[in-house]
Amino acid sequence: MTLRKLIKKYQNHPLSTWHALRYSTQQNHRNLLRQIDRRYGRVKLRRIKAKTLLEWHGEWLDGTKFSAARAFIKKVRTVFGFGMTLLEDEDCVRIRQVMTLCASRVRRAGNSASPPDKPSPCDRARGPGAEAQWPWRRPFSLTSCYARRT
């Protein structure tokens, strides 16, 4: 199955969460999915690996476009989650596990990788006192994973 076919199934399946979205949200998500489909629609799901996702994320990030990259990753995660749960597609299960492992690896690295006297890049980005304000917020995403990889 290709990514394009999975996106179409996500938008047309009667049990998909797509139909629960408000109209304006659907329009926004439709634009995101159209961009993803235009760039990567022909890619077969069995060829998508962690490296592929990181490369795509790097393209979406394009230097400083953190919110756009995060929106794309969230939408890709949603589409693969649909494929995993409702379609029970083995490739979608594998891709979602890869995305989860990457995020959990970043979480672990952000919590314990750097010595106490040297704050991690995530801590420096949040600034001083951020932990006291929002102790439950741990920054993790493929952005951090990509940044640590390079």
C-alpha cells in the first residue's frame, strides 16, 4: 500500500476520526495531507523506516519551521495510527512503533543524558524556571530526535 492510498482510506473510512473533525479543522488537515501526498504519496509503506521519517522531518523543518514540522509529524502519526487500529496494517503498526521508540528515546536522553552541571539542549531552549512552572511538560518530538542525530 502507498501513503497516498492510506490517506484516501483515512479520509473516506466511515469509522475514521476524520469525520468527527469540524469543517474548518478538516480544511486545515486536508491542506496538510495534500502536501504530504504531493511529496510522498507514491512511497510504499514497507519502504518507510526511521531514517525516512527523520529525513522527511528535516525537509519539513527546513531550518526553523518547528511548528510546521510538528504539524506534519502529528498528521502522519494520526494517519499511521488509523492504519494501525482500523485497517490493522502491519506496516502501519511497524511505523507507529518506530515513531514511538524515537520519541521515547528522546525523552530518556532529555532526562538523563547530560550531566547535572550541564543542562540539556531541551532545558536551555525552555529557559530557566520552566521546570518549576510546568514540571509535567517534557519536550520530545522528532525535532529533538533529528537535532540529536546530527
